[in-house]
Amino acid sequence: MRFANFADVGELARVHLETGIRQPAGFMFRLGRRFLEEYYRTILLEKGTVILCAESEGKIVGFISGSLRAEERVPGLRKRRLRLALAALPAILRSPSLAFQAFERQKSGSAEKGEGFIVQSGAHQEYWAWAASGTAGSLLLQKKWLSIMQILGADRVTCEVDKVNELSEMAHRVCGARRLTSLKTPDGRERLLLCYDLKPVDAGNEQPSNNAGELMNV
């Protein structure tokens, strides 16, 4: 396992496409590979982004993307919204309805304040992708990502899943998540807000670190 870097945006987009197609109610993959490459390039510019990758034979087979500071995500995306829009244009020209759907999701609002269905503050997990066979590696990747977030100072991590994506919710539950609430999206989907409560790192045994090498003891 290792952290993602800018050279990985193509592979991150490929894995997202492969897994998004199989995900009930998945949306971002429909905006195409060019958009996904620009999206991951954009979020990698943010200091709080933590993307952990699993590899097999030199190829990324899974990754988990999230942030220590979700409040920086929306402003970061808005700064590059023209680049993102241009990257999504080919997919939108093929399916114009995607433009309205993307606009609705962009103005989703804050789940914490009861104004929307996206968490917009604190440590947050955004996407959990696994393209390899079996589930053991996927669960190990998730647990390692959570341990890294804990070492980096997070005591709580939130995420959202659509209720129809039962396998995703089950995987989160297996890894220790609990359900906080359910929310209704403008397009009628039921979205579940989940939370991981992380135990504080024992200061006597392990200190927070920003060095990737120190964190990747796998």
C-alpha cells in the first residue's frame, strides 16, 4: 500500500470507472475518464487529501480517497470548476441530462446542518474503490486508511452511502462504522450518513506524523 500522487490520476480514474459502473446509484463515473482524471488531480492539490492505494503487479487495484478537512474540498473544486466542466463536456454532450444532475449534486449543501446530503467539515471519506477479486484486501485497505487518519489526528471520520448500495454499507459496518442518520436527496435517493469513531492515538506509543514513509508500515 502507498499514498497516491499526481502520476496516479490516470489509474485512479480507471479504477473509479471500473467500480463506479457496478455501484448502485453511482454518478461520477458517468462524467467520463477525462473528468475523473481532472477531479483527482484537483483534490490531490489539497493539503488535507489522503488517498491510499493498493497495488498488484505494479497496477492500482483499489484505493480509498478522503480528506482531513472536508471544508476545504468544495472551495478547492470551485477554484478549478472551469477545468472540471471542460473535462466533463464530452460526456455531457453525449448525455445532456448529466449537466442538470451534476448541478444538483454541486449545490448539495451541508448534511451536518440539515441543509443537504454531503458532509462538508472535518475528516471525511469520499470514495472506496476495489477492482480486485475477493474482499479481504479491500477491508484491509479500509482499516489501514482509518489508522492513518487516526495517526494524522482525526478522532472521527464520516462518509455517506446510498441506501440501495447495501454491500457498501455492510462493508463499512464490518470495519466499525455506525449509522448517524438518513437523508433525502433532491432526486429522491435515500442517503445514509455513517461515522467511524476513532480512538485517540496513545501519545506514549505513537505520535502523529506527516511523513508518508513513517505511516506506511505495511
